[in-house]
Amino acid sequence: MPPNVVRLAALADIHYAKNSQGQLASLFAQIAESADVLILAGDLTDYGQIDEARVLAKDLATVKIPIVAVLGNHDFESGQEKEISQTLLDVGVHMLDGDAWEHHGIGFAGVRGFCGGFGRGALGPWGEKIIKDFVHEAVQEALKLESALARLKSEHRVVLMHYSPIRATVEGESPEIFPFLGSSRLEEPLTRFDVTAVFHGHAHKGAPEGATQTGIPVFNVAHAVLQATYPDRPPFRLFEVHTGEAQDHTVTSIGDRSRWGRRSSDRADGEQQSRSASPPATSTSNSTST
Ligand SMILES: [Fe+2]
Ligand SMILES: [Fe+2]
């Protein structure tokens, strides 16, 4: 029987470099003690090099809880994204690219996503072929997400992606680069499949929390965002998802006690205690790019 409460830890943009061995080992150990699943939402490496992925794989190999991850744009920088995925698959990481994975009654769907902008400012497929191709990439990522979500039969559907599906969680970045931080095209599948929560990264100076037009909670878990927003906590977010309760369609953030969801519930969450109260012993380098 799956547990009634599943704890999700989420983090993105760890940008592992060749010299990062052990850099987040203590953080990963804290996460493994606190959570049932670790979500990594892209930019796992700094320059998208296989050697960087090997360093990360070595650190992740010691994490004794399931890890589910997507790649980010940095992981594509050197054209070695397939090798990076394989390296992490080899140590048991569930790498999602339009794929679905279920654990303890929670379904996970993951894509990298893409950019193109938000709302009325979103780039449309009109004019030059290169513009159409650019828009097509975001459309394809949205279709991949839709197809992954369609395969999930679980009570809860959790989505991880690297780019943002909404504008709210990139607020804080320079408005000039908003169109390169995500795409509204990624939002439609979230609504259609009544997703429980969304985790992304990429916007290192963005906002930690937002919601889709229909109220689905969206969390920007970029490492730099968490460090800046919660300087007194380890740089990961921790959530509880309640399973086996059809009316409870929420995720509860552990640490700040905030509760996210579109449906009310009479469950008191004030008694929840964070098991990750001490600050991390390590930090990672902050890339100037996203
Ligand atoms: Fe990124
Ligand atoms: Fe990044």
C-alpha cells in the first residue's frame, strides 16, 4: 500500500561543473532524510558536458530515494544531452522527456519545455520559417507534455519542466528576457489534465511561487531563487502530497506552512514539522545565464 502522505523535494539549476564533486552531497543527504522523492528540474550541468554529468551522477548515486529529472538548456550546450541522460539513468535517475513515471500513487510527467513568451506577448508561428520553427519547438514540448500526462492514471499528476509555463514565476528577471524564460503554450496541458503542482527552474532571479490561470500552483525551484528567497533554509523546497483522498487536491509546502490547491480541505497542516531546518553546508556556483 502506498503511504497516505508523500513528501516531494524539488530543486533546479544546480549547474554541476567538473570540479563540483561533493559540492551538494550534504544537501542531497538532507533531502534523502526529508523526502520520499527528489525532483530535479533541469540545468543539471553547467556546460552540458558528459564529464560534468559523471560528477553529478557520482553524488546522486548516494541518494537513497527515487530521483526524477528533466534536462535544461545548459544540458544541451555541448550536444551531449543524450549521454548526459544515459549517465544519470545509469545511476537510477528517472529522466523524463515527454515521459511519465509513477511512484506511491503520484504520477510525474516531465519535459524540458521551451521559450517564446507569455500571454498576449507570446510569439506566434508567422512570417519567416525560422520563427515558425522556433514556435514549433514550444508547441512540440507542450504536445510531449500532454502525451505524458495522458498516460498517467494516478490520482495526482505532478509536472516538472525546466522552462516556466507562466509569467508570474519569472517576475524579478529583467522584462527584456521574459520571452526566453518560458512559454504559455506549456500551460494548456496543465489545465487539461488537472495537474496537482508544477515545478520548474531556469529563471534564476524569478519568483518562487505562482499559479496558472486556473489556480494550479507553479513553483520556481531554481537554486538561486531558493537561496535568495529562503536564506535561512537549505536550498530545496519540500512538499507533502496527500494520497487516497479524492477531495484533497493540494500540495502543502513544508517549512513555510503555506498550502496550495484549488479545493478546500479540512486537514490541519499546522502540525507538520520540517526535518530540514539546518542550513546547508555547501553551495553551488551561480551561473550568470539561466
Ligand atoms: Fe536554464
Ligand atoms: Fe540555470
